[in-house]
Amino acid sequence: MSKTTVIQTNINLEPIDPAHSSSFPILTAPEGSRIGSSRRSLLIGSLCVLLFVSTGWAKDSTCLLGDNGKIAVTTFEHRTVSGGRATDVTLIFGTHLLRGELVDADSGPITLKATSKMKENRYVFGGSINVDYSGMKMTLKGKMEVEGIEISKFNTTFRCKQLQP
């Protein structure tokens, strides 16, 4: 003969404002119950992190795309894990993707590199970039090299379009 144990809990899910039944519910527990305020706070805090942190990062991020017919450049300005700002830069030159990053700046010196197993495809751009988010334009100055040999120079400013990150 098996023995059955019944555990009864006294947890209620109630609206924050009883006058508005569409309010988000909160977890309540009667005084003296095993689910105390620390667990309730942990649960509410976890829900806030899941719901609001990722959307908060996206709301203050900006992604731009611009080209001059020969090259295309994308930038993605965003918040870093440490709370600072970074701008990821990708330069598209033919079939080559060169990537780099500006930290806590919208302009300055930058090195963009293509990762490839073959040395002849390791393109490198060295120069500077200025990203004007309010004017929706970018200025790129520098040179493109492959294996230390300069293959192209850039001194160009082009208009950008904003993309949704």
C-alpha cells in the first residue's frame, strides 16, 4: 500500500492594482509562509532582467549602412557588457569582410581585418573613420593592404541609412 502526501500552498497571483485587472500580476504570500520577501524579490528581479535588459540595450543602439559604389561600411554602436560604448565597424570590399571596433568613440584611428586561412585573402584596412550619427554620414580615410602591399586608398564621405539592430 502506497502512502500519498499532500502539500498545500497558500500563494496567490493578484493584480498590482485591484481596480485595473489588466495590471501585471505579482506574487504574494501570506505572513509567516515559506516564500518570504527575499524569494519574491528574487523572482520579480529575475523577471525584470529577462523582460527589460535586452530591450534596453537594443533601444539605445544604432546601426548604419553606407556605400560609395566601391565599398560598403556598416557600423553598430552599442552598449558594452562593462557599461561603456563600442562601435563595431564592418567594411565590405568585393567579397571580403573586414572588421574592427572603436571603443567609447564615434571616430578615430581604426584597423579593420579580414580573417582568412589563406594569406592572399587577409585584407587589412588602416586609417580613420568618422561616424556622424546625427548627420547620417561616414568619412573613411586610409589604405587597403594585402600581405603588406597597398592595393587601394580611400578618402571618401558617404551618406548612410539607419538599419534596425
